[in-house]
Amino acid sequence: MASSFISRAVVSSNTTTTVPFSFSSSVSSPLPWRSSRSCTFFPTNSCRRIPVVQCKIREIFMPALSSTMTEGKIVSWIKSEGDVLSKGESVVVVESDKADMDVETFYDGILAAIVVGEGETAPVGASIGLLAETEEEVAEAKAKAASKSQSSTPAADFSPSPPVISQPSPLPTKPASDGPRKIVATPQAKKLAKQHKVDIGSITGSGPFGRITPADVEAAAGIAPPKPVVSNVASPAASETAPVAASTPSKATAAPSNLPPPVHGSTVVPFTTMQAAVSKNMVESLSVPTFRVGYPVSTDALDALYEKVKPKGVTMTALLAKAAAMALAQHPVVNASCKDGKSFTYNDNINIAVAVAINGGLITPVLQAADKLDLYLLSQKWKELVEKARSKQLQPHEYNSGTFTLSNLGMFGVDRFDAILPPGQGAIMAVGASKPTVVTDADGFFSVKSKMLVNVTADHRIVYGADLAAFLQTFAKIVENPECLTL
């Protein structure tokens, strides 16, 4: 690992000077630790200074557990403050955008302070804890952690008085008179009053100059108004809390003003880390020009083979993945990928990613080198991946190395559907249910055969219509004559 030494010191022959310095790596390291060090220069007879490195407090930071991860959530701290750690021990469990992973320590030391607690999130590279080397450094680490937490706390949380924001002084209300008064109401308010049969003359308006608003009419009619996202008119009571609210802006106030108002009685549920990653990938996929091709495939022979190999633990997913991998080996352009819009890459390995719905999201475990594995080993590997996916224990290379994706909703009885192309891949296949279908032969005789419809979505920058049609023909031949799958 390349590192640079940064220091400046003036040292006489009779003095010893301590100068802080830092190590900066030119190669990105996955190790979630960085240290604060000091360097002491000792004079020698030849006036040469020999640096002695003394480790102080190491900083545990949020690791990047995948290429798409921008922030992580602390699921749980396995160790507590004050625990003595040994190299290789698991310290904390971090939730990335795809899985929960244990983060190990690469040094011996004492977990002096926890900066980010359980259930909290932090961006990649942010400090989540401090590791001290000796007992004497624990207090220093705790003070450092306290200063970090104070600096990250919003000013409104600890300031003695909130900042004052000038508000327009409320208009003085005129005392009510016994005589007749002029009724000022918005057209919508008059319409609502007529609709709900409310005497508009008996309503006191809350709008400017006592204007009657639709909310006033709904209140008089006993209709509970929906909770407003942003209040456009500041009442005298609301003006007292306006400075505090302004100093701590909420996500609702930061939302674009062109969004429709929330439906009455609705509940807002924030995305989980995995759902946020799926949302990001789906939006990114919209920038890719895609096209779709459907192809009917007879499955009588495949169904017969499945009944034979099912007792041996072979799944239909493994059969389809193996067939797709064998077809991709003959049509490598469908297994290619384009990531920069200027060139594309022929992938050496055929890694079939299979979409799996899990609690709270969607993940695609990858069957690596699916064309080279035999059917039974492929099925065993798939079962292991599914178990790890549902327990959120997949490693990054087990879900982000796919070159072609398979999505099967046929098990739910879905006839056909279109799948969205994952970023960085050339194609994705959507598999529908196999159902009995009446067909005719060349002589005009009718028969019933099981058929399924597969739809492939492809990146039109690298895959063209003829390429995809040829691939689907090869895939259909393999499925209709599946003996080669068991070889």
C-alpha cells in the first residue's frame, strides 16, 4: 500500500519534537479502520532524525460492502464499549443495500467508544466507533467521540434560544359588532357550504381579513381535514413555533412543491436500505434504450425431465438457469455488458443472476459459471444461495457479479410479463407459467402441448433483434430437447 508522509519540523540538536502526520492510501482499501498516529524525532550525532511511530486511537469507519452502497445501517454491536478485541473478531453487524454482514477487527485493542448506535445509519467512510490501544487512551477516545457527536448534532438541539425569523405581524382583529356583517368567502368555500348544507353566515373565517376558507366550512360540517404537509398561512399560534421548525427542516418540507398532497388517511413508510437500492437501480435503468422480444417454448420434455430429477433435489430454477447458460455460451453478445455508453465488454464467465423476493425487498443471487457446473451441483449451490439471501448473509460477489438475469413468475401462474433490465447487464429473461395450449401441425391436426412464454428485455446498444431472436431459438431447442442439461 502506497503511503505519504506529511510533516514539517525544525529540530535542534538538543531538543525532541513531536509532529503529527497521516497516512493516505493511493489504493482503496476495504479495511474499515484508520488510525491517528504521532511521530517522535530523536536527535543523533549525525543530526539525522529517526522517526518512531506510536499508534494512538484507531477509527472504525463505515465500510463499503458493495459497489452501490452509499450508506449503511448498524444492525447490532456484537461487542460493547470497554471490551478487549483480538484481531479477526466480529465487532459490528452492518446492513448494506443487499445483506447484513459482520465487520471484523484487523487489530488488537479496546473498543473505547461507539459513535453510531444500533439502528442508526451513517454514510460510507463515516466514523462509527473508536479503538484504543491501551487503557490510558480510552478516556481520550471517549472525549473524541463526544466531540464528534456534538459536531454532528443540529444547532437547534442544544442552542439555548432558537434563531429569530421575522414574521409578518398578525393583523388586528376587529371586535365583533351586533350589526350585520359582510360575508367574505372563497368560491370553493361557498360551494362546499352549499354542498354540505352549512349556514355560511355562522362561520368565522380563518383566512386573511376574516375570509372563510374551505377548511372552515369542512370544520363546521364536522369533516376532519387532512394533515397539511406545509402550512401556507401562519396563524398567531403557529408563529411561536415557526422559528424552531425553520431551524430543523423536515423531509416533508424539503419535498418538491409540485407533488400532490397526501391522501387522507394514508401512511408514509420510508424505504428500507434494500428498497432504496432497488429504487436507485430502477431509475438508472431508464437511461438504457431497451427492446423486448417474446418467444413461446414447448415444455413437455422439460416437465418430464423435472419429474425425474426432482427427487434428487433439482429445482426448476436450476433447469432454466442451466438452459439459459448453455444458450448464452453460443451467443456471447447477449451475455455482454455496456456500462459507459462508449464500449461494451464480452464477459468471460456466464453468471446467471436469479431474482428472489425476500422480506422487504428483492435480491438477485448469482450462479457463477452456470454453464460449467453440472445440474446437481448447480441445484445445490442455488439452495445455499437462497438460504443465505433470506437470512441476509450473501457476500457482495454473490449478488453483484451477474452477467444475465432470470426472473421466473411462472410459479405464481403468471402467463407473461416484462422485466426491467438491471444496470450493467445486456439482457434479462422473464419466464411465464407453462400451460396446456392447443396447437396444429403442418397437416392440420390438433394437439395439446404445454407451452410457456419467455420475454427477454435487452440493451439495444449492444444486442440487436436478430441476435436476440437467434438466442431464443437456441434456448427453445435446449428446453424442448433437455437431455443435454444432465450431461
